[in-house]
Amino acid sequence: MKLIKIYANKPFKKIRFNSGFNVILGEPKDKKRLDRDTHNLGKSFLIQVIDFLMLKKNLTNHVFSTQRSAFPGYLFYLEIQLNSGKYLLIKRGIEYSTKISFKINASESNEFNEDLVWDHEDIAIDDAKDMLNKYLDFDVATSRIYRISLSYFLRTQKDFQDVFQLAKFNKGRHREWKPFLFELLGFDGKCLFEKYEIEEKKEKLITLISQVKEQFAPSGEQTDKIKGIIDLKSEEKKELEIRIDGFNFYLQDKKINQKLVDETDTKISSLNTIRYHMTEEISRIKESLKMDVPRINIEELKHLYEEIKIFFPNNLSKEYKELEHFNLQVSEERKKYLTIRLQELKKELEPVEKELQNLDKTKSEMLSLLKDQNSYQKFKAYQHSLAKIEAEIARLEEKMVNMGKMDELERQVEELQGEIKRKAEEIKHLIDVSNDKYREIRLLFNRIIREVLSVPAILSIKQNKEGNIEFQADIQNAENMEITSEGYGTTYKKMLCMAFDLAVLATYRKKSFYRFVYHDGALEGLDNRKKVKFLQMVKLLCQEYDLQYIMTLIDSDIPRDEQDKPIPFSDSEIILRLNDRDDSGRLFEKSF
């Protein structure tokens, strides 16, 4: 897939892209002003417009949302060449950004036409993304929709901090991008994704076990100890039943129907047990809902580390936040479940209370026939004790059941741990065996870096202690091939990012995949000689692998010859010139 043209129905620079090398050149008069306002000219903003037309859904921090009033009635059009050879035109407006239109053509349109009959008009964005995914018909990394791979080929300035982890993945989980990248490198990404899923399932079970232990065995009670308590309570119950049975003869002598004991008291006892159990559970739920997830004060933690003079790792803060985020998610799910359960219990308790009131009234009427009030009081006390013991036995038996469930959960955790270990071994085998695509990407990556920086570079994959993978891109010492610190400099890191993107595109040149890459500020910070070498390498790759390369830069970043004169780009290579002499030189032909 390549970019053909982009335009709008209102003031906006119409751009027709070259099939190979493209330059978007900013010629600011006031460099300081450009540094303060990244949208001043629009060279960096253009990448956001392309991303918008490639159906970016979350526009929360997008300039089209933050400054929406600056773009009233704007409709944008992007024409792309599909790998099938056909051409697809995409229309999307700012006002109704969730409605997308498509038109397919057999050949490239010569005009920037806005008055068209669309093949599919005002399609909902989710359906439109699925439709575009089918139009693109990629056969590379097919487990995920085209959007996840797009960001590697629309590199903004903030995406040059890491070769593999783009800025949009910084706050997310590794499962959101590592399995895809693993697949992009030619491996079985599904295997890694499944491992992350199993690990997440295991963590949820461990959290659940901890909650069950806290709720049903807070003091670390053992199963056998609870059995012993149940036996003791059962003996107490038998003794009370014998005493109550002794009163039955007295009641019969007083001509009171056996219904008092066999029916009324049995119902009362049963309902008291139910009520006791329900009120106990309501009380526990209310206590649980009052509990808040402990928050981690990163600043206090950092201060503590500083006081005891221990280095505070940069990624530790992120790990604490990820842990806190995970705990909050679990707590929210648990509170949601407990709240629903609390409402259910309250509704279930109402008819029980009402029935008990009616039974107590019936019992009082029947026992009013007794003349011996002392006997009645003893009978009533025995029954109350019996109901309490029966409820306690029921509670303990339920605890036994839940502790049995906890044992089952712990067994499941052990099984999941075994699955995780097996997946880690599968991943290790995949890395050890390697694959042709990965080898080709590595060779091309090294070729680009060696040509531009005159040092070798290596892409590598290793497993961490959890068996998950870590991607690495490093500069090597030319003499002993040891990893050097050069790979960690900002300039070199940017070069590693660009080399990786180009190596991936070149490797998949014969597959149905992206065939363009857009690098914002590609030459910024590079040594002059490296700029020249990089441009030579990029143009060679465009010709050799039929790639489309789009770069943005300002005129001060143009490479210079030995006499310190700018080495100009040809007029055909520069597809867009932007300047701040007046509004006509800006991308949107206005300031905002």
C-alpha cells in the first residue's frame, strides 16, 4: 500500500506523493517560533491528518478535537494504492468523524475531485475499519487489524524513543503489542499472546484466592480445625434437642397440638438459620465495600529511596503504576459483584423477615395456652439457642465448602503455572530455531546502520525471567562485536528506529503489506556526513525494493557539502514546501 494524494474541501495544501522518495520541507523564518508551536507550519501535523484518514478512532488528544472550532465543515480525502493495483479513495470529515466513505477505482484519478458517487457512503467507523482492513488485504501479521502496524510507518517525533515500543504503547500492557511485533518478525505471535492470557488468568485467580482467604479464613484457620468446631457445635445441638423434646410431653399434657413443635418451630428455626446466614453475609459485604485499594505514593517512595541512598529505577515507577492499575481493576470488578449481591440479599431477606413475624405471632397465640410462664421462657430460650447453633453450624459448613473451592483454585493456579512454563519453552524453541523473515530483517537492519553509521548493529530477542520476550536493537563495536553505549544516544536511537522500519518494509516487499514509511524530522540531530549517507541509502532502498519514503525536515537540516553549501533536493522530490512568511505558506493556509 502506498499514498497517492491527500486534499480537503477547504483551505489545505493539496499533496500528490511520489511513488519513491518524498520530502516535505519547512522553511520557517522564525525558528524559535517553530520550536514553540509544532503546528506552526504543519509539517508534523500532516502525519496526524494521514492517521485521521486511516481511521484513527480515539481522537481525545487529537488536534481535530482539541481545536475543533478551527476546522468547521472540513472534509478530508486520501487516495491510496492498494497492493492489488487498484486505487481507494477515503473520505472523512471532522464534524461527523465517525462516518466514512469509500470509492474504489481501477486507475489513479488525475484530479483532486470532491464531487463523487461513493461505493460505500457514511459507514460507521468500526465497520469502516473492518472494510478498510479487507481492502488492504494484508498477509503479514494477520492476527491484528492494520491499525496496530500503521504506527510503525507513521513515526512521529515521540515515537523515536524506542525502536519497538511506540509512544502509544507506553501506558498499555505488553500483550497489546509484543505478540504482534513477534509475529511481524516472522514468529508465532499467537503463542506469546496465549502466554500473556494465561498469566493474566493466573494473576486473577491468585487475587481471588487472597480475597477468599481474607473473607473466610482471616486467621489462617485450617480445615481440620473447622471440622472439630462443627463436631462440638453438633453435640451442643443434640443436647438442646433432648431438652426441647422433654418439653414436648409437657405441651401435650396441656392439650397443645404437636404442630407447635413439628411445624411452627421447625419453620421458625429454619428461617432463623437462613436469616442469620443472610445478615452475616450482608455484614461482610458492607465491610468489604468500605475497604479501599491502597494507593502507592510514588513521590514518597522515591523520597525514601533517596534518603537511604538507593537508586530508584526508572521503570519501577511504571511497574508500581501498572500494579496499582491492575489492583484497581480487580477491586472495581469485585465491588461491582458485591454490590449486586448485596441488593439481591436485601430483597431475599424481606420475605424471610415477614414470614418470621407471622410465625412468631402464631407461636405466641399457641403458647398463650400455657399456664406455666417459667416453662415457656425456658422453652423459648432453648429454641433460640438451638437456632443460633444451627446457624453457626451452617456458616462453618459453608466456610468448609469455600475453603474447598479455594483448594480447587490453588490447583488451577498450579495447572496454569505449568501451562505458562510450557509456553515459555515453546517461545524459547521459536527463538532458537529462528526463521527466514527474521534473518532477513536483521541483515537489512545491519546493512542500513553499517552504511550510515559505519558500525554494525544487531536486532535480538531474549527471554526474561518470566519467560516473556524482550526486543533489543544495539550498536556493536566493529572490532570485538561487543554491545556499545552508542545505541542509547538520542540520535543513534532515531537511526535505529528508521533502519528497523525500512528493514521490515524491504523484507515484506513481495507480500501484501505497507510499502510506505513516514518519518517526521528524520535528519534532525544527525551529523552532516551521516545525513548524506542516510539519504543515499534511503533512495537506494526505494529503488531496490519499490518503497515509498516520506520525510519531513526544516531547511536548516538539509545536508551540506564540503564547502558548507546546502545539497539541494530536486523539485520533483520536494512534494510540499511550507513557510511562515504568511498564512498562505502553512499547511492549512491559516494560523490556529
